[in-house]
Amino acid sequence: MRNRDILRKDRLPMIFCPGCGIYMVIKAFIDALNELKLDLNNTVVVSGIGCSGRISGYFNIDSLHTTHGRAIAYATGIKLFRPNLNLIVFTGDGDVGAIGIGHFLHTARRNIDMAVICINNLNYGLTGGQSSPTTPLDAWTYTTPYGNIEGFYDLCELAVAAGAVYVARWIVSEEKQLKESIKKAIKKKGFAYVEAVSPCVTNFGRLNDMKTSREMIAFFREREVRVEEVKNESREELRGKLIVGEFIDRERPEFTEQYWMLVRGVQDGTIKLRKPKLDWFELELRRKEAL
């Protein structure tokens, strides 16, 4: 299937603002699908709420546009019911990093097979430019008119700590690297997370003295460092830097496979109900000894 066949012509032109990085993410995603020769009849795209939430509706692929923060939860249900499907989730930093953070962390912990692509534009772009969990310190948003004083967190580091098997981050202008990471995430067996750092000129850039997408990408590039180059640097040394690259690429048992092995084993009698090896009193005693 060629690029023009993947996109729904009846939905064009797209609604995203001029200069938005989502256009670049969509191109990288379509190129990845073409190069993988993925069976689109066996593929589902899920998205949540926010600018990124509109992405799923532009493809000639079965898609689900869900509620705020719940894209990964819906995707989990799809994967458990139809484990052979290729599953891609599009989300944003506010969608997955705030209201959806619990689903994000626990799906990574369980290692459920899906590729999560997060467009991180450093704010809530769709609803007018409020600060998000990834808004940099001192940045001006409509909810931080005197500069952001909240600490922000790194969604890639959270994904690694929670148990994701593949994690990468790139600026949207790094199209080749972004495309290759999306391909790896789709092929990877388990929970994969790819973050695309995106300009949001309308609601973030112009409020922080960056009036064009080019200026915002230059802002990102000035702060960009590769993850393999800064492994031994301290938190203080990394302050103000944008870490890009592949954070982790590892193997872990995938939850859906384990789940269906358990279900079938119980059904055919090869797996029996087991009593816990430790009773509650012994567990409580060990807990107290550890304090």
C-alpha cells in the first residue's frame, strides 16, 4: 500500500496548525509502514484526546479515537482480545503523561505488546496552551504566566524504569531516525515507546519568543545530546539538555502471550490452582523484619 492509499483523501487537508510537527510524525509513520510492508488489514491505530488524538482518523486503517488519557487502556483491551493484531497508539505529553500516566506505567510494567508514539509539544496544545508534565522550567504558558515553577519529568526515563522493552526519542526533524525507531517499535514484541519532540508554534513557541517552527527546532537542536554520550553525567550536568536516541532495547516476556498460555493451561487442566508458598502471617513477619 502506497502513501496516498494509507491516507484518507476525504479527510484532507489536515486540521493541524501550520508549522506543527505532527505532519512530520505522520510522514515518518507512513514511511515506516511502507518499508515494513505491514498488513494493514491486521493493524489497528488507537489515539486519545489532544492534537495527537486526531491522527488516527487520517488513515485507511481500523482506528479508535478514545477518551482523554485512555488510549493505552483501550489498546490493552484490543490486544488481549485479538493478540495477533499490530497495535499502534498515538498520544501526546498531556494525554499520556498526566491523566493517562497510570495506564502508561502499568502497561509498560506488564509489557503488553504495542507501539506507543508520543508527540511531545511541551504543553496542552489543543485546549489553549496550558502547562503539561513535560513543560520546561521557566517556560511561559497560559497557566504559568510568571514562568513554570513545577518540576517536569522525562517520559522516556519513566518508560525505561517501568519496564518498556524499547524506548527512543527524536526531534521531529530527525525524520530518518524517527522512522527507524517507529519501525523497531512496531516490530518489537512488548511495550515500545517512541517520543517525537515537536514544535507547537501556536500555543508554545510564540509565547516563548519562537514565532516559527524553524526557530523551535533550532531551540531543540541547541540543547540536543545523544543518550550514549551522557550516560556518566550527573543530573546537574544534564540540566537544560534534550536527550535523544535509543534509551533501551531489551527482551522481556510479553504479557498477552503469558495470559493466553495461562488461560489455555487452566482450560485443559495442565495448570492447577496453586496455594501460596508463604502464608499471610509469614509475609507480615518478613515485612516487619525488613523495616
